Amino acid sequence: SQLLSLLNSLWQSLQDSLTPYSYFDVPEFLGSASVEPNDLYRHVHLYLHQSVLSSPSLPPPRLTVSLPRSNSNLSSTSPSLSLSPNHSLDDTFNGHHLVWTLHADTLQDSLEERRSFSLRLPKRHASTLLPAYLAHVSNSADSLERSSRTRRLHTNSQRGGGAWMSVPFRHPATFDTLALDPSVKSQLLADLSAFSDGKEFYHRTGRPWKRGYLLHGPPGTGKSSLIAAMANYLRYDVYDLELTRVTSNSDLRELLIQTTNRSVIVIEDIDCSLELTGDRRNHQFGKVDKNMNKRQRVQSFDDDSDFEDYSRRDEGRVTLSGLLNFTDGLWSCCGEERIIVFTTNFADGIDPALLRAGRMDVHVRLGHCGAHAVRELVERYVGVREHHLLDNTERYIQAGAEMTPAEVGEVLLRNREVPETAVRELVAELQRRAGASGEEEDEGWEDSGAESSEGSSEKKGKKGKPGSGWEGKVRFLGRLRSLTKSDSGRRGV
Ligand SMILES: Nc1ncnc2c1ncn2[C@@H]1O[C@H](COP(=O)(O)OP(=O)(O)OP(=O)(O)O)[C@@H](O)[C@H]1O
Ligand SMILES: [Mg+2]
């Protein structure tokens, strides 16, 4: 047997020196105990799975067909194809012919099976070809993994606890279903793509790989839908953080640390969720700065009881500085590829500290429907592209008719069986609101004056109206609330 093994190894060396190929093994497990999974093996497995499916040439004569467990992390429930043991699959890269073979060896005296892929490359080009080809394999596998993973919607569950609970995220909103101003849509898409492809940029510039969005606008203008569309576009998980359920800054930190990479962290209605007493007070008196040490803080209050009162209030609650520490401070770099989205109905009710550049990088105002959005919604809901009545929408909108996309959608939805009625009813409603707004011109409602994403930009600077029905009331009450909050702090509320 010694002679046989000697001859065998000589034969191997002879073969190795004569063959024009190099071979590279990719075992399934690493280490002497073979327990540590090899990520490259998983990448090759996924890459070959994709290649088998997309290959225009004939597949290898034998393939393995399997159905992932229903509770697995992959969203697909269709059978998957993979290479069978001791069979090969051809690939080409940069004009070179490469061959993958799957080996399965059963260990002696055991039922255990060791699997590995081997890659055959032309020997002369191996040193240059291998790194580029493996990077290509890993990137393809990575994007396949991203696109086939079931995404989840997480929310913080118990009051005071630092735990998330989650359900599969299957929101149907996409950028195709949202009626947005085309330029806003294209800017948003470009921004999101640049962000998700920006790994190298963020590392080079030493910035944490995160981006902050502030979405503001009246109720029903599509803020939540836009978040869902963003998450669907990037294929990120969503963490919907209910701040009112978080009792302290440390709970907040604990929750945020648990969020995974490639996720959108959402804090809706930020102006209603955050109690800013401590910080408001600081702004109001100009005495306490978050960079002051405790001694300076004590000195800045008139007496000790004042300071104790201030500290106690901060202890058991989430504060603005706690939130800023996470969006901006040292903690912001735990994890990568995260988008933080704040929504509010009133951008001017938010503390300027939250809005400064670097915290909220992009501000998007979602306004009432412009003529373009109305047409888009009509076409999507009832399939009417052109109608002579629709030519009047622009005129009514300019005369002050305000309808949110949610309201337009509601009118169209209840008449969707009869498109003609849907269009008539919608245009009549716009006409009614244009007329009503003319009568109410003197009421003194000041719009926030922010630039509009759709249609209402032409009304910038002119007096707005409280709108009609519930929407106007909600806006008006909200406006009152934000005024009371910012002018006199909580004491005034
Ligand atoms: N731009 C839009 N295009 C298409 N549909 C829209 C648009 N905006 C809103 N909608 C529809 O209106 C409904 C309400 O929208 P959404 O919940 O996103 O509004 P919101 O701005 O988050 O409101 P709120 O401030 O009350 O949370 C959804 O059913 C959505 O489908
Ligand atoms: Mg919403």
C-alpha cells in the first residue's frame, strides 16, 4: 500500500505539472473540526443555482431539485435546482472558460458527507482571473440573497421593553403606484440608488453609512406609503419605532442597537412622539447646553430643586439628545446601510436641532394633489387617460382646490366600476372646493410655505386655506398644538 500511495502521488505531481489548468477547492466547512461554515461555499452554491436557471445552454445532465422549508428565510416557495454531486457546470468569465464541479465524499467509518466545489481555471491566467471571478461570484450571490429574502416589518412591542416583534413585510406600495411629481420621484430614486451603492464612498469619506429623510405634509399625502415604496425599492427591512412606548434613552439605545443592516428605521409623527421638556427648557432659557457637565448644569439653575426637577424629568424618558445621539453621535455607526425616516404633519413643529444638515439629509414635502397627480391617479384607479373634464383640474387647483391623494383615491375607489361617474364626481368635488376656497379667502390661514413636491408650489407664498371638512380641522388643531408647544413649552399646553 505504501508503494501504491507513492505511485499515486507521483502520478498526481506529473499530472499537475502537465495540465494546463489550476484547480481551487471550496469546502463547505472550514477548520480541523469542520464546523465553521464557509461563506464562499454558500456564495458559489447560490451563484450556480442562478446560473443553472439563467443559462441559455443545455443544463448538465443531472441536477438536484429541492423545495426550501416553508419557514425558511427565502421568500420563494418554488423548487430550486442545484448541481448534483460529481457533476460539472461550465461558466465563462472575461472570455475564459471555467468549470465548477461539486464533490461529495463520504468519510470512512462514518455516514458524514463532506462537500466541496472545485473550480478549474486556465493555469496561465489563474492569478489574475481568480480574485476578479470570485468577487463576481460573491456579488451575484449577494444580490440574489437580497432579492429572495423575506423582508420583515419590526415594531417595538412591550411598553418599556427593549424588544422588537416582527411580521413579514408585504406592503404593496412602490414608486410605480405612487402619484408623485416626476422630478421628485426621479430625485428620490437617484438618491436611494446612490446611497445603497455608496459603500466605497462612505468608507472613503469616513462617514457612517446612513441617511436621514424627513417626510412632511398633511395627513393622507402619502408619507407612510412613500416609506413602504422606499423599503420595497431598496429591499430593506423596516423598523417602525413607536417612541411613545420607549421609556428611556437606554431603552432606545438597546432597541436601535438590535436593528440590522439594510434597514429603514421609521419614527412617525415625530412632533407628537417626543417629549422635549428638558431640551425645550434649555432652548427657552438658553442656560443648559447638552455639552455642559453636571456642575455647570447645576450652576445654570437658580436653585438645586430646579435642577433636580430637570434631571428627574430626563431620567425616565426619551429625550431629544438621546435620539440625536443615535442619529448623529457615536452610536450612529453601529451597523451599516441604514435609512432613518422621520415623518410629521408640521415640519415647523420640529426642533431645529433634528433638522440640521447631516441629521436629516433629505427633506421631502408631500403636498396636496397637483393636476399631474390627479391624472395619474385617475388613470391608475379607473383606467381613464383622457377626459375633457380633466382639463379643468389645473384651473380648479390654481383657484385653491386642495385634495390629498388619499381623498382623490377614495372618490375614485367608490366609483371604480363606472369610470365616467368617477371622473365626474372627482372633478365636481375639485370644483366645489375651488368655490369654497374662494369664499374663505379672508380666514387668515397661513400655509407653512415650504416648497411643494407636487402642484402646490405655484401657490407658494400666497395665503392658504384651512381646507374643508375634517382635514382642515385636523390641520388647524395641529397647527395650534405646534404653536403652543414651540412658543411656551409644555407649561402652556
Ligand atoms: N402619492 C400617492 N399616490 C397614490 N396613493 C396615495 C398617495 N398618497 C397617499 N395615497 C393613498 O392614500 C392613503 C393614505 O396614505 P398614507 O397613509 O401614506 O398617508 P400619510 O401621509 O402617511 O398620512 P398620515 O399623515 O395620516 O400618516 C393610502 O391608502 C395611499 O394608498
Ligand atoms: Mg402615515
